[in-house]
Amino acid sequence: MAVAAEQTSPKSAQQKASQEKSWHDVVLQTLKRNDIRLVPYVPDRVLTTLIRNIHADPFFTTFPTAREEEAVGIVSGAWMAGMKGAVLMQTSGFATLANVLASLVVPSQIPLIMFVSERGTLGEFNYGQALVCRTMRPVLESLAIEYHTCTRLDEFEFIVDRSIKQAITTQAPVALILNPLLTGGKVFDK
């Protein structure tokens, strides 16, 4: 009896539905649910499916940028004009953001939502990526920017949705670090 009740409970149904979705489906649906229409990005192999799906959906305005600072500037300007946006990037690109975060985003109280595919961990072959990965969290902490390292699909939708809502309500940036345990990471060919 307890097993049958557990299988039909709303929480179990939510968990099962969440497990059936991919992480990139969760991001897409959560952005839509929170009316985040603008999604500039810097191309990244881990984010390829998400980027392709955002391009295919007419709800979004999306385009590649040359640098992460450019994407952050676009989302910041859009926020000032009344539009919500999020930025997609890789860990190495985050290393270029300290100045724009400290001089524009944080003091202007812009709810920048950053999705960062994490490199530099779990078997990384590139020493530069590993160094940048070690600096990302200390930079976020020094700027008092909320961040979450996302590793589990069963809690991912909750974290993304609540983080977006908190960023918008408090007018503060948030970084959602997409760990290889969630995304599968970059596949390293021999």
C-alpha cells in the first residue's frame, strides 16, 4: 500500500516527470515560464543542444556573441529597457567577466542570469581550463553573487526556477554552474 501511495503522490509524479526531461529541456522550459526571452551566448560544445533548441523556438531572441562581456552588456541593456535575459557561456569565458560584473551588473542591480557549463574538473585535459575553474567561485563569492553548482537532474528544475525568481525579485545576478555530473561534460577525443 505504501508503495502505491508513493507512486501516485504529486511529489513522486513531479520527480518522475523531472527525471524524464533532459537538463537542456528544463532550462528551456524554465526560461519560458519566467518570461526570459533574450538569450545571447558564446558557443560551447556542452551547450550545443540547448542553443539549437532555443534558436528553434520563436519565443526566444538568441544569437552568438564574440565575447562573454558582450553578452552580459546586451542582457544588462535589455534589463534597463524592460526585457529579461540570460547568458550562456563556458567556465573559461567566465574568467573575462570580473570587471563587467563588478562595475556594471552588481552596482546597477541587474538580475543577470548566467548558465555556465563547467570545464576544468572531472578529468579535464586542459590545464588552463582547470586554473580558470578554480577561480570562478572565489570571484563570485568576492562579488557576493549567488551561485549554485548543479549536479543532479532531480533537483535542477527547482534550483533554476527559484534562482531566476530570486534574481529578478532581489535584482541581483545569479550563476548556475552546469557541472559535468549534470550535463555529461565535454567528451574528450583521443
